[in-house]
Amino acid sequence: MSTKTTDTFWKRFFKGIVIALGFILPGVSGGVLAAILGIYERLLGFMAHFRQNFKRDFWYFVPVGLGGIVGIAALSAPLEYLLAHAQVIVLWGFAGAIIGTLPALTKTAVSQSKRDWLDLVWFFGTFFISAGLLYFMSELFGTLPANFGGFIVAGALIALGVLVPGLSPSNLLLILGLFTPMLTGFKKFDIVGVYLPIAIGGVLAMALFSKLMDYLLIKFHSRVYHFILGIVLASTLLILIPNSYAAESISYANATLSTYLFSAVALLIGIGLGYWMSALETKYK
């Protein structure tokens, strides 16, 4: 193997490790990271036109996928530890990262057409409906089990986070009660119970929604992004609100003054990181 080929392989492998952050960190979008690293458009084109682009792109993305697996396995254990020992601080930091991306996401929403009253209807309708559904989801539909089927859903959400830059799937997984079990499975390298169903869900979502997303973003760009804004804002608020119905929920029971101070600092740092990440996406998209 030539040095040039090796460099190319390892560069793509490293990109996969970075994109893995978007799979497991609430507030971070895999799609945004893919855009920053310059492979988002090629990935979307590959999935939207799989048969036509298979020969050209399949082996290109193999090291990206391998890097993603390694990144997930390496990052899961420390993140699980932080959530167990500093939950409030970590979740406020994650919420800050999401808030920091909102200005860029809002700007993207009106980048191709001016905002109209229907955009606002989409946004507020999505916000209130998704907030209610997500908050009472366990009460209305029961808890989504952390089993093979549940992790297929998790994989589909992760894939949507790659397909839609700015959409972070991990905050939805937190609300659904799948986030901590997913991290535990990643840490234990549970291939059959966690990695496999997530991969199945991801591939299915990519196959089913990549062409649809490509079409919707072309035809209804503003509507789609106002829809995304509503979901992102609702799910971010719900991360910070205790929920007796949810399988996983933030708890302020043992919070002290220092907890709130560190949480405020984490929020501000998160906002800064989110804003910086969005600026990078705009620069390198």
C-alpha cells in the first residue's frame, strides 16, 4: 500500500472517529461534523443514489465506518461515567451546545427563502406538539425497551442526525430512555445486542430517508428547517426538566450551590462550543 493511500485511509478513519461524537454526544450533530470534515454531500449523494455510486463510494466510506466504531467504543465509557457522577453539569453543558447551534440553524432555515407565516406555524406547531409527545411519551405509549428492536429505533435516529445537519439524535435518545443502555452496550462492545441493531436501524433509515430528505430539502427547505428547529428546541428544554414519566431524566435532588455554578459555566462553554462548531460548518460546508 502506498504512503498516499495509507494517509488517505487514516485521514478518513480519523474523520469517522470525529463523526462518532455526533452519535453519542447530546447537542452534537453527526451531520454538522460530516459537513465540517467535507464528506457530508458525498455521503448524502452515496445514500440517495446507492446503486449508481456504490462502486465509487463504498470503499471510500469503509474507513469512515471503522473509525466511527472505534470512536464510539472509546468515548462511551468516559461519557457514561460523567453522566453517572455529574449528570446535571454534563446535561446543562450539552444543552448549551445545542443552544449555540440555534443561530446558525435559524440562519440556514431562511437561507433560500424569506420566512413566512406558514414557517412560523410549522415551528410553533412542531415545538408544542413534539414537546407534549416527548414529555408524555412513556405514559402514552409505554417505555421504549432497551432491546434489539429499541436499538433499531436508536440507529434510525442516529442516521437522521447524520442526514439532517443540526439535528442531534442523542437528546431524543435521552428522553426515550435508550441513551445510557446504548452507552453501556457500546462500552461492553456488545456486537449482537447493541452494535448490530443500531447498524440495521441506521442503514434502513439511510436507505428509506436519504432520497426523501434530499427531495424535501430541495423543494421545502424552509419548512423542513423550521420543523427541525421546533423539535430541537423542544427536546433541548426537556433534557433540563425533571420528568417522572421518562425512563431517564435529569434529577436536581442532590444538587448543591456548586452544582448550579458549574452547570452555569458548562452551559456557557457549551454555547460557545456549539456556536464555534456551527461557524466551522458554515466555513467548510
